Amino acid sequence: MTFCLGIKCKDGLVAIADTRITSGSEVSTAKKIAVHQGERHAMFVLTSGLRSVRDKAITYFEERWRQNGTQLSRSYEAVNALAGEIRRVYEEDNDWLVKAGLHFDLHCIVGSQLTEDDSPHLYLLYPQGNWVEVSRGTPYLIIGETRFGKPILDRALRYDASLEQALRLGVLSFNSTEASSADVGPPLDAVVYAADSFGIRERRFNAEELAPVAQFWQRAIEDAAEQATAPIAPLARSLGIDPAS
């Protein structure tokens, strides 16, 4: 399983991805974010799904980017180009995957700002090659393990968040997922793109660096549960429970 999160806010884009790869009892580490940069071109791709399909599609796309990346002037053109390479891999590999009892699975989150874009864009790209763009109403996308990290984002994340706020909520969302899913874990890769900068900043955080976040979030949740005694008390009494006990 995977945890990949992309956030679009007023100041730009934030994306984080865990690096844990599980295969049976085997656990390894692999990067799930691909970054592409050039003059007035900035793009990152987060992936969830079959690793072999992911690696092949990203390799094809990187070759296409090297050959004519400067001809892609809008973000939707770059997403369409990646979609074309995913469909190419499907045509080449799907029959063999089916024979092996597998199904073609590759979801991507694509964040970018290219030459003619007036602002950054964030997309969810499906295995079939179709895509949707994130809206201001729900300014984030998660692929992979989606269940545990959504609540804090749905409650606290708004489009007018700063990059720091977006990163903060993203890391807490990751921690909530890590705590409930054995298949998601550090190191954690993070990328930040400030609007109109055409420069992506990238950093990997190890378990030791993330430990204070986990400790803080655990204490905060326990404190909040304890402080909920007052509003829950009337409900408890209606069931014959003494809140003081």
C-alpha cells in the first residue's frame, strides 16, 4: 500500500509520499515522487499501484520529456502526455498481467506549472488515462491508503492555507495513516512548489526526524479525547453512565 498526498493552496503546491514497499513479508524503500524541472517548467508525479507498471510509464514519460518537454506549454498537455505513456504500457503489458492473475493499476497525482499556465495545477490521473483537476472546495488528492488521512484534511484544510499550513496538515495526515496502516511508513518524501517560482524544493525526512510529530499528535489526540468529557457528559448520563467515574 502507498500514501501519496497532493495539496493545492493559494501559495502553491505541496506533496508528500511515503517510501515503504511491501511484498509479502518483504519490506523495502523506494521513491514514489518523480520531479521534472526546466526553464519555466516545473512538474512532479506521485504514483500508487503496480511498481513495474509505474517504473515503465515514468521511464517512457521521462524520455518523452527529454525529447520534447519544452513543447509542452500547459499543464494539461503534460498530463495528457503522461496519460499517453500509461496507455502505451497498458497495451504492452496488460495481457501478460492478466495471465499472471494481476490487473493494471496505476494512479498518479500530477502537480505542475508550465510556461503558459497562469497558476499551478493539480490533477488525479487514472489507470485508463483520464483525469480530473482538483477544485478549491476540496483542495487535495490522496492515492493509495486513503481512509485514515482524510479526516484531518476534510476538517482543517482550506484553499487559502499557506504552504507551511498545507505541509503541517499533510504530515499530520501521513502520521494518522502510518499509525493505522502497517503498509505505510517513513522515510517520507516531501516536495514544495511556490506559485510562479518554477522551482521545486524536495526533501526526505527519516523516522527520527518525524518522531516529534508522532509524539505531539498522539498527545494532542489523547488530550482532545479527555477534554471531550463535558460535551459527552449529557449523552453518558442518558445511558446511566456517571461521567465522573
